[in-house]
Amino acid sequence: MNKIKQLLFLSALILLVSCVQKVENPHWVINEVLIDNQTGFMDDFGQRNGWIEIFNNTYKTQDLGGRYLTDDPNNPKKYPIPRGDVLTKIPPRQHALFWADNEPFNGTFHVNFKLDPTKENYIALYENDGKTLLDEIRIPAGIPTDKTYGYAADGIKYDLDGKQLGTQLERITPSSNNAILEENPKVVSLQENDPMGVTITITSMLVVFLGLILLYVIFKMIGNSAKNIAHKRVASAGTLSAVRGESQLTGEVLAAISAAIHELNQDVHDVESTILTISEVRRKYSPWSSKLYTLRQDPRR
């Protein structure tokens, strides 16, 4: 009888513990998925495709290398995540983004399958053995274009009752927190009152143009002040530049005047162009007079 009571007590205790036991969230969570990407985030090749965000739901760095991503429950090893890529080492509470573009040769984070917006999509992450399921998610059909499906808070897949919290998200946050921790009330109000951004665009342009005009006025005033100070200094020195400063003559005109004055001082004879001066040159020896001694003379009679 005592054994029966003990057995019943242990059964009740196990049942009670199992009822209050909290459902634990996975260490890896398929955190957010975009099925139909038409105007959203682009990859490194400038292409828009669906993407899968995986979240490291631990407080240690984990490596995704060697694990498997798949969209087929019957083929858990469909896309083996390459080993040895340093980018597959995901820091604590951080994200990894995989592009579902069926272009695995584009790099580690480009899987060999695409997502279909016309039907339900299944995505799963498997351990290195290809058998142990790490996490899975089912995205229902009918998710609108450029909308994501996932969890409102990063890594929180289950509530206290063990119910899955997957839902269509209001914000698209690739490689970022799904939940906005703090919002600026002014920014939110501006988004509501000016969804097209016309007001902020006009305001930005006015600020830029007013700034340019203000800079022009300031530099103009500084330039004029510096010019006036320079003219005063040169005028007090009494140099030719002072004349330029007072008369506002250009440098070419002053150069021409200086050249004319210099030429006038050097070439005085140009003024007496009608006078020809001949000076007698006396020489003791002349080649013409030397020929006289070589001529034959007639004999005197």
C-alpha cells in the first residue's frame, strides 16, 4: 500500500513539474523571413530576393558553418552552410542573413533555393549531422509583398504557455532587432503627417541654400576687409602698388607704363632722331695708305 502511495505521489510530482516547466526558446532561431522582395533590401549584387534571418539566441559566439538550411522537410541537407568562413561565426545576440536566390555560387550566404510567395513556405535549420533539428518555421501563404514574417522580439519564439508567436511584422529589419527599443515621438509624428517626405525635403534644401548664402556673405566681407587693409598698408609705403590701389588701375596697365618709362630712360637718342653725328677717327696706320709704297714710280727726268 505504501508503495502505491509513493508511486502516486511521484507521478503527481512529475506531472506538476511538467506543467510548470517553461518552454525554452532554441539556441538558433529563424527570426525573420521575407518571401516576396520587390522594393526592399538588396544584396551585394544589386538584386532583390527573399531572405532568411537567423538569430544567435545565446550569450556566446556560435558558428553556423557545417549546419544545414532547407525548405524541404524531406531533404534536411539541402543547403550545407560552408565551413571555414569567418562570417559564419555569429556573436552573441546577433543575426545572420541568408539570401534565398538559388545562387549558391554567389557566396556563403546565398542558398540553393528560392521562396514561393504563392504558397506556404517551410524553412528549417539542422545540426551538423543533418538529423538534429535546431529550429523550423512555417510562413503561411498570402504574406503581402515586402512584408516579413517572424517574431516581434528577437529569439522569443514561445510565450509562457508554449504557444508560438510567429506573426506578420510591421517593420522590415534585416540583420537588426525586430523590436524598436525606443522611438522618437517627433520622428513618428513626422512620418504620420508627412509620409512622402515633402516637408523634410524642402526644409533640408532651405537649410542648405541659406547656409551657402551665409557663407558667401561672410567670405565676401572678410575679403573686402583684407583688401582694404592691404591697400592702406601699401599706400602708406608709397610704392607703385599704392598708385594702383588709389587709381584702381589694372596690373597690365601699370606694367605697360613702367615699361614705357624704362625704355624712355634707356633710349634717349630716339628723341633726336633727326640729328646725325659724324666723328672723325684718326689712325696712324691705314691699309689703304700702305699700298702707296708698292706702286712703281716713273723715273724722273
